[in-house]
Amino acid sequence: MKPAFHDIDERTNLTSSNKFELLLFRLGEAANSGQRELFGINVFKVREILVMPPVTSMANASPHVMGVANIRGQIIPVINLPAVVGCTPTNGLAILLVTEFARSTQAFAVEEVSEIVRLEWQQVLSAEGQGGGLVTSIARLDGDIENTRLAQVLDVEQILQDVMPPEKQAIGTAPGVKVNLPAGTIVLAADDSALARSMIEQGLSSMGVPFVMTKTGKEAWDRLQSIHTQAQAEGKTAHDKVALVLTDLEMPEMDGFTLTRNIKSDARFKSIPVVIHSSLTGAANEGHVKTVGADAYIAKFAADELAATLREVLSSR
């Protein structure tokens, strides 16, 4: 069965108000507490939800790969998500979440699906440094800050990288990908995933691109305003110091859609190119970035495409 999601246009329109929808699910009892915690994934990444279909075990597969399933004629790898995060299902693995991100399709086996909640990104706080290496952020689900339910938003890119490491090149390691920025300028980058930041830093460094890395859209926005103040004191503009903004879409506090819209609607910054670098692939998501004024879209993590896009955008400034 397909999930009872709202019409995709309605969900897409949420991004105009810094909101999104989170699919909540449970994976069983946590090893250290015995509690059945709530976990979440952005609805934009979920293609459909199924009752667990037959799964064919694959020889010599990763311990966390249950096998493959035939979903509408497509052979899709099935990942045992409770095993990855250290939970023990009490009711078995009954549900399959078929996901699409980073231009790949995979499925995650879960114990049960709870609900879909509509949240503001301000309700989502970074989990970095809190001890959960597979969790990007913590979502406060209710309005009462002190007594709210909490959900752990999983870093599915990191999970996929750990369970099924890609064979393709890391960002920026291909020969001949040097990118020349105007003298004295930087790329301002924003991404909440530690894995993504590491790969972006590696890539930009190998391209010879100076950069400043931030962890959220709000941090990038605050940094941009600080750069403007410094530039103004030197008789310059923010664009004299920031050649380009490279941003993820899903981030705590302020998402990439809102960051892009803020930049493009502000006279101080609107001339700065914005490139969205996201795992939220698919025609609907890639098309929507144009409505917020982004200059380009790149799917994570494609080395040659990133370098080529940066060159193209910078050459047209």
C-alpha cells in the first residue's frame, strides 16, 4: 500500500514557511534503556510504505542487509534498520519503508509506523555531540517545550554509507576538478550531516576552493550577515567575500529552502549564487529548488557534477 501522504504539492508548499513533515516509526527496544523510542525520517525521502514483502537473502551480503525485495518489478536492497541502530524488535519487522535519496532506492525494515507529523524546522535541534552518531537531530513533537515527546531523526545517508558503501568516487577526488574562485572569496557551505560535511570539505579542498563550513541554515545565515558587516566596514559587499553559497536542504532550525529564499530576497545578498546540494532527489524536489531562487541543484555526492556546476555558476556571475 502507498502511504497516506498529503498531495505532494501541499507538502512541497510547506517549505515556503520553513516547515516539513516527519514520518515517525519504532524499531523496538533500545539496548541501553529497553524503551521503544520514536525515530523519524523526512516524508520527502519516503516513496511508499509496505507490509513486509518476501525478502530474498543475498550471499555474502553485509550483516545488516536482509536481502532484496521485488517491489513493482524493481529489485531493492532491504536494510535491517533496528539492527543498524541497536534496537530489538518486540513485534517483528512488519513494515518496509521504501526510500529514494541521493539518486538511489533502498528499503528499511522497521517494527511499526506511528504517524506523520507536521513540524517547523525550529522544533528540530542538532544532535551533534549528544552521543548519537547515526542521529542528525532531535525533533520536539509537541508545543510544550518542557514536556514534549522527542523523536530521533536518523542520518540515513550515514547509515547507507556504513551498510552499503558506494563504489563511486568521493567528491572532488577525480583528476582535473580544480575550480578557480575570484581572489579573496570563499564558498559558504551548510550541512547538518557530519558525513556530508566531511565529504564536502574533502571535495572543496581537493578542488582548491577556500570555504567556511556551517552546520545549519541559521548558522549560515548568521555568518553571512556577519560577513556583510565586515565587508561594509571595508567598503565592500558580501559578494566581494562570498563567491557562492552551497547548502543542504534538510537542516535543524532553518532549512536550505528558507536560507535560499532569505538570500535571494535580501538586497545585500541576492547577487550571491546559491547551489543546493541535497540527497532529496526526484523530479518534484529538484524542480522545487527553482521556485526559491536557487541557481543550481546537485545531488549528493557526485564529484564531477559538483565541480562542473560550481564552474558554471561562478563563470556566469
